[in-house]
Amino acid sequence: MSKPTPISGFPEWAPPQRMIEQYVVDRIRNTFELYGFAPLETRAVEPLDQLLRKGETSKEVYLISRLQEEGAPSAGEDALGLHFDLTVPFARYVLENAGKLQFPFRRYQIQKVWRGERPQEGRYREFLQADIDIVDRDILSSHHEAEIPLVLGDALGGLPLGGADGRLPILVQANNRKILEGFYRGIGLADPLAALRAVDRLDRIGPDRVAALLAETAGATDAQAKACLALAEISAPDPSFAAAVQALGVTDPLLDEGLAELVAVMENAVAHAPGLCVADLRIARGLDYYTGTVYETQLRGYERFGSISSGGRYDNLASDGNLRFPGVGISIGVTRMLGLLFGAGALSISRSVPTCVLVALADEDRRPESNRIADALRRRGIPTEVSPSAAKYGKQIRYAERRGIPYVWFPGADGVGDEVKDIRSGEQVGAVPDVWQPPAADLRPTIA
Amino acid sequence: MSKPTPISGFPEWAPPQRMIEQYVVDRIRNTFELYGFAPLETRAVEPLDQLLRKGETSKEVYLISRLQEEGAPSAGEDALGLHFDLTVPFARYVLENAGKLQFPFRRYQIQKVWRGERPQEGRYREFLQADIDIVDRDILSSHHEAEIPLVLGDALGGLPLGGADGRLPILVQANNRKILEGFYRGIGLADPLAALRAVDRLDRIGPDRVAALLAETAGATDAQAKACLALAEISAPDPSFAAAVQALGVTDPLLDEGLAELVAVMENAVAHAPGLCVADLRIARGLDYYTGTVYETQLRGYERFGSISSGGRYDNLASDGNLRFPGVGISIGVTRMLGLLFGAGALSISRSVPTCVLVALADEDRRPESNRIADALRRRGIPTEVSPSAAKYGKQIRYAERRGIPYVWFPGADGVGDEVKDIRSGEQVGAVPDVWQPPAADLRPTIA
């Protein structure tokens, strides 16, 4: 067998990185649960026709087929594809199980998704997402839109990402599609969606080309294009953005509704976590299915890589004709975020294994004795390995050193006279397996 | 959109079941870490030629292809398939990263795998596996084979599965391929592997048909077939099996080596967890790549469904010609085990959401006040939701009841006079958000 090689777009973290990922995911999950979101996992596959409902994404889908299937795999009626996000499967799950669920239904979902995109920095073909959504039947109160960014702030806010200035490591940019659509309508644009798509490209192509695009695709006059760009330039860390919008002199009922909703989002954010959110009127979430508040999230110091967490309110994603299930949610791109942080060396871990103690071995015949010591330590929650061989103690200590295991335990004779050595300081003290306790900071690997 | 339907073989647990699954997986993971196994996740896909190295499994593989790919997806050189277990990807990972890993390398891996098999009870097309393996370079000491069942016993032994008789909920059946091959060779069978395959079918087809198969495929005489069956009938909860094997009067160096190794496994198991292991000489793990100890695991009360966790020692799975990485491991079929337990109603959870407290809402204008109370409770680790609407208190209490949320918090006026009600007992007491603490048993959902 020749040496295997990586597959582009399918990242594999080394165990220390995986431990960091687990730490981050545990934190996210714990926060989601603190807010009362219940866990869900959906199957990895969906019927292809479900996945293609949003036409734009069809190019990204991976089909699956059984190797021994009769005939060539096809994109036919029974075709299955790997999910490319967790929102489409969730909408399907809600429709399928509506009769069994309690509404409003708050769920979180942390799973891999797959996209056949061309891989590049921060873009993968297989990656981990962590989503929350709240859906209700028929009507979803808009206060839920104000809750979502707080959950995100708590989930990612405490990550140990430098930030000597005490700032949160993330900035949630919020807007509301009703503001954009109402404003565009208010200035007389016939195709607000076309305008929205043009403005959505502002960061990438700049104001001049957006103005040209607005003229071309939305039939905007110079004055209308200017107004759109003026709106997009508004940004504030508090509800004051609303006065700035109103100062543009446009009136429209949908605009007013959107302003009130975004004001509520900002008021809640300021009360809960000052500096977490900015109302940024250029955020549009282009072609997606959003109908109210929209969110994007910058990782401070990595702004140029774009959003690491985005979402919004969607009124029409889950509907079977009779019943409608409006929802709001956000998705954290865990792999994307960690890829950037690992690339920058911004996160490290204190050791490469969970092990806190290595029990040394005087000779192979005394392994049962070392096993008993390890048992006693594990029973009290101390991660422990027994030395794989009865090599010289120096070699056993190097086994621990190479993995960052902080303690080596030397069994005494006949169960008495045990000693434990902190191999960082060299300090060695007498110890009893049923009693000895490492400092709390050494029990598990720590992230810095 | 018409009502979606389940896809056979791709199970989706409801959120309460998913909470149970998380509890079980957390327990497994914690145990793996207590034994010093480091976490790893490999990508979901492998090159098809890697997946087909074990020819027998080719029928089970799912191919993936990009929808927009030129030409029909093929099983050609670049073809990718979804992994069908975690051992083959792990062996590939070790070869690919050998230069960066510390050996012996202890890793665990908890991931979904996919097989295109016909679904049936306890058999799925998508399922979760939890694996541990220890690999070394060139030589792997056999004491590792004695460690594996202990990890399994600790990971699954404490699950709340009835067992009023105090027995562990699992029974690990261990054997050693060297015993079987050495014994078959010792009685003069020319093709020990053919004999092994025949004996492996004992549980399914019975002794008479195994004897016929032994004659047919391994050229066994009546006496040889009888000896094979006599060996297969030996079973003991301790090292005494060895004397029973020796009493059959067969001698062979490989047999002796296998006996010594299995004795060590049983001695270690008896010392650590009496009743966890049985030496069962009929266990063979048929066509797999095992070369030493092999394990299967019965879930007590569900024996008829077969093994829920199996594995063994493999000497030749990871090798690039020059370097060889022998290993030993075991895989827990988490979805399989939970599918059986859910089907029997053997596991339940105390509520259907993580939420411990629902903060009630007197009217919508006072939501910020209820949000502040929720914040204070969450900061102290108490999962809390705020009522989605300012409906009558009776309706808000029913919101909690339907989800099993044990406490409803009633804000007083202006931040004083708050009360909290245990809606199970009806008891209502004064409470302060920064101080009140639920009983530990109510903090998180509990599994019974």
C-alpha cells in the first residue's frame, strides 16, 4: 500500500486540534442547552429534490449511490444527496414530525455538512456546523430574533482568543430584510430583490460597481442608487441607527416594521452584551430565504475572511401548503472558524493526550500492580495510562514528556511507598492512589 | 411541498432520544479519555480503492459524486466512497501521519459510518460507531489486548439498564485467533482459515451443519470436525478455559501462544471487573483481518440480536511495505445498541428539553426583566428559557408541563418578590435569581 495523501477540501485535525475542537463544540453545546435548545441530529442524506429547492445551491451537492446498484447513479426521482447545510434538513424534519413536536420548537444541531465547492482558505468540502433554530406554527414572535445573537455571543464570547483589550472575539452584524425591501420600495424601485442582490455585493465590488449594478439589474436612477448606498453605509452599535435611516426621508410600512424589529434586536444586545452587535445596514444575505432579521458574524482580526456565523429569520422555508412554520436561526461555521484560528496559531492546548498521569512499570510482571493504581486514579476521574513497557524509568518519563503528560507515578514495593513526580518541575512526593489529587488545572488539557 | 417521509435505514432520533444518545456518547467519550485515548475524526470519505481492500465489503460502499461533475460518476481511480467503518480510515490515517504521531498511539473516534446494506432491525445504513484502537510501530505488546475489554466495561457498564441483579449490562466474549488456528493446525487441518470460517457460523447454522461444512470446505475428517466443535464448546468466566483446551490433547506452538494471551486477558478482566468477560472459544470474527485476541459483546437481554461491540487485534491492516503498524481495538455500535434499547423502551429521560426553568412573562413589555432573570440563572449554569408569550400564567405553566420543565419562575414587580414554582409538587417559594439553586437532580435531564 503506497503512502496515502490528503484529499483537498476534507480537513483532518491532528488529535491536539481535535481536542481544541471538542472544547469549542462542548462550549457551544453547553450554551445552546443553557438557552433551552434541545439537540437533534438529522440523517446525512436528503432526497435530491429537497436539496435542490434552493436552485442556486445545486452545483454544490454531492450525490450518493451504492456501488453495486444496478445501472449508473442518476439524479432521478429516488436520488439521495449529502446535506449541504442543517437548515434545509431541519425544515424537512419539522414538516415530517410536526404532529409530534411542541411549538415553538427550539433545537440545536451540530453536524458535518458537505459541499462540492472548489476548496480554498477557510472553505471546505466537508465541515462542521453548529446551528440553532426556533420555529413556531403559523406565527413566530419577533422577539426570538432578538434572542439569537445573545446565544451566539455567549457560545463564542468566552473563547480564549487573546483580546487583551477585553473585547469580545466576535462582532455580530445585524440587519433586517424588511428595512431593505421597504426602503427600496419606498424610493420607488420596482424590483427590491434585484436591488438587494446588488447591494449584497458591496464588500466585494465596491460602491461604484454596485451603483452600476443597481442601474442595470434593478433599473435604479442615479438618485435611487445613491439612496441605496447611503442606507448601506449606516452602521451603529446601538438603536441609534434607526434615526439615521429615518433621516434619509423614506417612508414605507415594511421599512417601519423592520426598523422596530432591528431596534429590539439592538436594545436586547446592548442590555445583554455591550459591543456584541452592530446594526449594519449593508448586510443582506443575498439569495437566501430570509424575510426578517439577518445576521453575519466577524471574528475579530479575521474580518477579511468573511462571516463565520450567519443566519436570519425565514418565514417560508417549511410549509406544506396548509401549515407554515416560520423560523429564525443562526449557523456557526465551526470548521471554518477553527481553520482560520489554527492557521494563525491562535489556539493551543497544554498537552497532546487527555492523560494526566502515567503509571510507571518496574518490570512487566508487576503490570497488575500498576493497573490497580491506574484503576484507583480513574475511579476518581483522573485520566491515567500505564506505561506500555517496563523500559528504564528515564525512557518511561520521556514517553510522558513527548505527550505532555504532567505526572509520572512510581509504584512502591507491595503497594506502599508510591511516589508521583511532576515532570515539569521535577518535584517528587509520596502519594496514595486513593487520595492523591492533581491541581484542577492539570486534570484535563487546557486551551490557551 | 408534500409531507416528507423517512428513508429506510437512516434513523432519526427525536430530541429526547438524542439527549439519551448524547448521555451515552458523553459517558463513552469520558471513559475513553480516562484511559488516555486521544480523540480523532477522519473525513467521511476515502478513496474507493482503500475501501475495497477488504473485498468482502465492496457491496456495502456508498460512492459519492458531485451533481455537476462531467460525465457519469464512476468507480474509477479518483472515486470516493463514504467510510463503512472507522478502522480502515484509521489505518490510512496512521500510515499518512506516521511521521507526526507518537507510538504507541491510543486514539478514539466517534463518528457516523454508512453501509448500503439492506436495513433490518438493529441494522442501519447510517449509524454511529465509537472506536478505540492502540497501534504501535513494528511490535505491539499483547498486554494491550487485555486492556481493551476493561475500557468497554467501564464505558458501558454503568448505563442505567435495569439489572436489579447487579450484573453488568454487557458481557464481553473473548477468544484468540491463534488458539483457533493453532488448534486446527495441531489436529492436522491443512486450511485453518476455512475451518475458522465454518466454525464462525456455529450460532447461525448449528453443530451438524458446521461439521458438514468443515468436511466440505476444510477437508475435515469426522474426528477433526468433532475436535473443532469440542473446542468451540469451551467457555469459562475465568482463565480455567485453558485447562479445558489442554484437556483436548492438542499441542501446537501457536495454540500455546494464543492460550497464554487469552489467559492474560481473562486474568486482567477478573481482577478489574468480575463478570465482565467470558472466554468463549466459538468466537472467531469470520472473515475479518484479526490475528490475535478477538472480542464480541452481548447486551444482556438482547443476546438474540448479536454483538453490539466487537473488535480484536490486527497485525497487517496498516503497512506500507517497509513499516508495519500492528493494532488492537474495539468498536461500539452506538446506534445499533440504542436502536435495540429504544425499541424495548429500556431507556427514558426525565424531560424533553434541557430547560430547568421557564421564566414567566406578565406582559410583553416586561420581557427585558424576564430576560435579565434568565441571564442571571444561566450565568450560574441553570438552563433557562423565557416564556415565548405573555399568555395567561396557566397557559405558560402548560408550556413548561408539556416539555417536562420542572420550574416556572414568576417575576415580582420591579425586581423584588420573585417566586419560583415546582410545577410537579405545586410548591411555590420566594427566590432571588442570583441565589436560587435547583436540586442537583433537576439541573439537567436525568436518564433512567
